Amino acid sequence: MARIPEAVIEDVRNSVNITDVVSQYVQLKKAGKNLFGRCPFHEERTPSFSVSEDKQIFHCFSCGRGGNVFKFLTEIKNISFPEAVMEVARMQNIEIPDQYTQSLSNQSQHQDQTQSQLISIYDQVARLYHHILVNTKLGEPSLKYLHSRGLSDETINEFQLGFAPQENLLQPFLKQKQIDQQLLLQSGLFIENDQGALSDRFFNRVMYPIRNQSGKTIAFSGRVLDKAASQAKYLNSPETKIFSKRDVLFNLDKAKAAVRMTKDVILFEGFMDVISAFQAGVKNGIASMGTSFTNQQIHQIERMTDQLYVCYDGDEPGQKAINRAIDALSQSRLKLGVIQMPAGVDPDEYRKQNGDEQFQNLVQSARESPVTFKLRFLKLHRNLKRDEDRVAYLNDALAAIAKIDTPVGRDVYVNQLVEQFNVDKQALLDQLSAIIATQNRQRRDYQQYHEHKQIDDSQIALIQDQPTTRKITKIESAEQFLLYRMLHSHDVWLQVTSIDGFCFATDEYQMLYMLAEGYFNTHDQYEVADFVDTIKEEPLKRIVIELEDLPVSEQSYDGEIDDYVNIIMNEAPLENRIKAKQDQLAEATRTGNLKEQIKVGMELIELQQLKQKQADKNQS
């Protein structure tokens, strides 16, 4: 199996800026020389994920992951190293010789054949449904329906909308491609009866392909044209090996590029709203696969942006849905807002009635804070001329205002209540203070509960996957700084390698020293993004990445290298001997061997005295 040559890998890596790749998955902000964001590999509140454009590497200070652009892609997309090289090559329009792509294809087949086969099935079925919609008589009613909804042919093609006819056609179509029965069952495209016969799950429905973050079709949502009483308006694919509705946000793959430009994302209620908005030029829209939100979906949004606007229908059910969405998202790190549609109108209807330009203007002009929305929403079904309803409304309104972080922000809304209801401002402020105190106490109780609750298996697995903070010894610190200097300075490399009998005190740093020797035999200059590709062991890769975050000055001070070498060659062996004697003494104490305790104790005292003499000598 032909391996991609190192020279080709280096050319591909040098062709891309790691920031351009990482920013597709992480919202990055400049801070000093590096860019920072929230790590895409674990949930965190404070950004600890950094990208260095100078060194072309990433590093998370929290979970310890790090490496070059290939390592990032292998981690984020769960693909192999050769696949990551090919991914970057495709981005940069670099051709890789067929002998290596064929090798990659062979390797990929062994990773998860079922998953790739299912994705292939959905791709073929999506193209079939789309062909039926736009090119056949069977699809004409559905195509007419979509045109009546104001969708252009360009948009229909962009989203690969399709039509599933009444006839059962998928089974012969897929069997013709030699796909076996078991895989057809796993696809979720069929329903099996008691006799084991399969029938199409979707028929007589307009088909909306659902894609993953990479743009691959993994499921469908089908809408009936003529709804019967027993039929659901929308029918979604069941959960499969490639589709979990908890993990999917509709149109996320297409929205990512727009979100990087707008710095916000718009959450719509339905697929048609997203597609309609996209056609109008509002391309940062997404929709959830249901009415509730999961942590996985929220985390995906947080990777892209910190600002989300909810744009649902203007009727009462739509307003209730907005209220539920804001409550569900309020515990996230997202800054929330509402795009308020006119009463009784949904986003798709507004665009058709008023045109693309007016829709774009509304998306910008109808934005309001969650509190402004809440204060209006709380008035629904309340007769504010009645004292009981007025008091109930004011209580609920103050509870909403209490969630605002700033005193100035709270004061603005309190003044609105004073003006609307002609009530004493101080009375409102006193009640508001009491609500805030109660909320703070509840928040503290909630935090304490979660700090002390029993950790479940999934949390244990997450913790075990994270490196624990440990104290760095003087010897390891010397090894870190010395290896950094050696890698980044040819003069230091020559100085240390000329020392007779030099070696690092710990196995990890000695191994990196040996790997670096091989690296410098074929490279004139050190590039960390290049060097990590020559290392197979993940712990060693992490050490190399962590070296780049050491607080190292550009120039070494006089005697710095000699100090490190002295610690490694002289102090480290003595420390190892002291540790061995301490272990011997502990064993003698455990077994009750008094004679051995006295003997080892005397030897330990001698070693500690020798250590003190060395320390005094170094100070003088």
C-alpha cells in the first residue's frame, strides 16, 4: 500500500493557513500573537483553545489536545491522517497522484464500511428523489407546489429537494446496485411488515434532505401534499447509525460560512423558513429537528458564534415557541435575541408577500432583546385593566428583568413599567432586589449541588480523558527548556550534542531527542508543525506542542544551557538515587526489618548531604 511521500505532505501542509481550517469549526478571536476560542473537543466556559499562525499549530490548555492542521482534522472529523492530507489537498486544489488516493480509498473501507455505505445510499436516493421532482411527470405536482411557495429552480437544486412518489421504487432501485437486505433495513428508508417484506417509508411526499456538518445527506424529512386525517404533515427518518436528531441542525453545513461573516446565527422554526430565507440572501439560518434543544446542538452553535436570534412565526403558537426556545437556551453561553415577525405571519410568508429586500430589512430592523420579548409575551391573555392581572404581570415582569446582568439595563425596563402602570419606582426596585437575592441563592445552591453530586460514568470517562494538572519538577522543567532551545537554535543543538555522554533524564525527552536527531538529518530548519508529523506516539506529540507555550525569551541568558545540562546530568541521577533509597526505606519499615532500616537510613542521609553540597556549590 503506497504511502503519501513526506515531500507531498509538506507541500500540502504549507499550502494552507491552519486558521482558515480551524475557523470553520471554532469562533476565533485575536489575543496577542495567537487566536483563541472555545475548544471544539470538550465543553468549556472560558476559551482555552489557541491557534498560532506563526507556528501553524493549535493547542488546548484544558484538554491538552494539539498539533498541526492534519491533527486538527483527524480529531474534529474522526478521519485518518491520509484522509486529512487529502482533505487539505482538496481545499487547495492540489492534485495527489492516483496511486496514493487509491491507497487511501482502500484504507477507508476498513474504518466503518456500514456507515460509509449508508451515506452512499442516502446520496443516491437524494439524487433519485430530486430527479423525479424536476424531470418527471410524477414530480410535476410537487414542483408546482414548491414554485407556489416562492422557491426558484436554483434554490430547489441548491437544497436538492425531491419527491417520493406513491409507487414502491427504492427497493428495486437499490437492489439493482447490489445493496443487501440487511443494509436496506439499517437505512431507515423502509418499513418491514410481519412477513419480512419491505415497503418505502416515504411516499407521496416532498422530500427535504437533511445533511450533516460535512454536507452529506444522512436523513430525510417528507411533507405530504394532500394531508389525510391519519397522516402526519411531516415525516422524518428514524434514528440510524448515521442520523441522530439530537445531534443535527438543519442547514448547519451551508450556514457556517455565512455565520463567519454575520457573526450571528438565526434559528428558524421550520425547514421552509430556512430555505426561503436562504433564497432571500439570509444564509445564516438553521432549524432544529424538533421543539427541544440538546446540549449537543447548543454546543455546535456555540462553536460558530456567541449570538443567536430566534425568528419564529408571528402568531400565538409561534410566540409560545419563541418563549420556550429562549428558556431552553438561557442556560447556554449564547447571547440571545428575537427577530419579531408581524402578527400572524411566518418568515416564509413574509418573504413571499413583501419580497427579498424587505425580508432582509426586517431581519435587521425587527431585532429585540429577550426581555423586551418577554414583557410583551407576558401580556398575552391578561386583562391589564384588572388589578389581579396587573399585579401578576408586574411580578412576572420583574422576574424577567432580574435576569439582566447590569443595573443600568434593569433600570431601563423598570422605568418602562413605572410609565406604563403608574406605580412607585422604589416599590418596584425593592421587589426587584428581593427577586435578585432569591435567584442568586438558588444559583449558588444549584452550583453546590452539581459540585457535590455523584459523578456518572460518562463524566468519569470525560475526566479520565483530560490530563490532570501536576507539579513539574525542577529536572523536568530543565528538560523542557533545554529541548525547546535545542530544537529552535542550531547553535544550542551543536553545543549540547557535543557534550560527551549527554542524555536526558527521562525516557520521553530522550526519545524526542533521538527523533529530533533523525529529523535534523533531513531538515535544515525546525518547523514544529512539520516535526509532529514524524512522531507516532500521542504523549510525545503533546510534549512537543506544550513546549511552544513555555515562557521562553527570544535569546538565552549567559550560562542558561550549562545550568540545564548540569541539572539533567548531575542533579537528576542523584535525585533518582535518593528516590530509590526512599523506596527501600519504606519497604524495610513495612516489613519491620530494623537492621535494614538503619543501613538504608544512613545511606539516604549521605545522599541528601551530597545533594546539599551540590546545591551550595552551584550557589557559590
